[in-house]
Amino acid sequence: MVAFTSKDTWENKDWVVGMKKEDMFADFADFGDHVKRILSLMQKSDCWALFDHPPAPTYYKGRLCLLGDSAHASTPHCGAGAGMACEDSYVLSNLLGQIDDAKDIEAAFEAYDGLRRPRSQRLVKHSREQGQLYEFQLEEIGDDGKKLEESLSSRMGWIWDEDLQEELERAKKVLQQSRASL
């Protein structure tokens, strides 16, 4: 079981720390009896630090290129961080497979960056908001049950329904245009 509460800062050098049951119950003091009963069944209560990556102006510099968590680490609230890394790998490896001269590596990185960065950084922002939503802290929704239901039923489509082949084809066109202008 996982129970989330957020803090603005993390003061511990460790990313996972033990938590006293009293502190855990204090975090959920305003919740109903059902939640408190579920929490009481927990045999071990650890507190995990969750971080995300601030927006990056680019994912490459020269012949160095980042993908996955090194470029766009996100919180786990959308369950899509590893999937984004796989998408990155698919697009980047296919772009690199299109070139046959080392001088075109940066053009491949530029095409990758132009297509992948907006989508993956959207995930970072979206996952943070999703966590706030789960904790009833997303300002425009709060604990309004109807708004929560509407938001939760419509938030993930953009992640699930991406046509990765179409995205790759767009990236290949950008690469071709970049190579032609050199």
C-alpha cells in the first residue's frame, strides 16, 4: 500500500527513511475512519522522497544527449516515466540509424530534442499535478468529487494514445531538413 502526503522540502540525506506510526497517523488525521483502519494494518511505514526534474532547455549539447530520467525524471503518479524512457530510446535509436556520418549526430539529437522534450516535460508537470490531485491539493479541483472524477477520467489519454510511429516520422523529417540545410 502507498499513502502520499507532500512536503515542499526534503531534509534527509537518505531517500527512504523509517517513519513512526504516530507521525503517519498525524499526516492523515483529517481522513475518515476507513483510511485510518487501513493505515493501522501497515506493518512497516517508510517515507520515500519523490522528486521530479525541473524543465530543461535542451536534452543535448554537442555529442552528448540525455534520455529517460536523466532528462525528465518525474514523480510516479502517472506511471509513465519508464514508458517515456522507452519512447525516447525508440525515437533516438531510429534517428541515429538514419545517419551514416558522425557530422550528423547533432542533427539527430536536435530532431530528437525537438520532438521528445515537449512531450516528456509535459509528463513531469502532469505527474506532479496528478499527485496534487490525489492529495486533494490541485487548486482548481480540491476535494470536489465531481471535478475529481471528471479530471481522473480524462487526464491520461494524451499519454496512452500517442502514435509513436507518427512521432518518429515527424522526427525523421526534421532530421532530413536539418541535414539538407547543412
